[in-house]
Amino acid sequence: MTDEPRAAWADGKTLYDVVPALGDVIEIIGRDLVLGEYPLARATAEMAAAMIVEQRETTGIGDEGTALLVVRALAESAAATERAIDASDS
């Protein structure tokens, strides 16, 4: 048996379940990407990565580099969703 913390997904939870406000922050980053506000998106992504690392015991992600990659993937997905919504509204 190991003393390592179990990643939250192993218990059926997502990052959005264990990191408070992450969904809202990812949505904001996605919107910034669509608007071309790349420096703002990057700064907000770094903050989101720090939020994930802060919850390392439940997220299973303990370094900012990995967390930033996760945030980037989530934000790019959010940006794609935002673009799809914009396209359907026009």
C-alpha cells in the first residue's frame, strides 16, 4: 500500500469539482483567446495553474508546468466552444 494521495479523478471527480471557480476562470481564458487578448489569457492561465497546484492533494498535479498544460488544453476547448456559439448566433 502507498501513502501517495489519490488523484481526484480516481474518486469520480473532475478538476472542476475540486478546484473552486476553475470553470469560470477557464471560461474567461477561452473568451480572452477568442478576443485575441493573449497576454491577459496567459496571465490568467498562470493563475489557474497555481490554483490547481494549490489543490495538489486532490488534483494529483503538483507542478506548475503540468498544471499550465492542463489549463491550456481546457482553455483551448473553451475557446473552440465560444467560437462555435458565436458562429451559430450570426
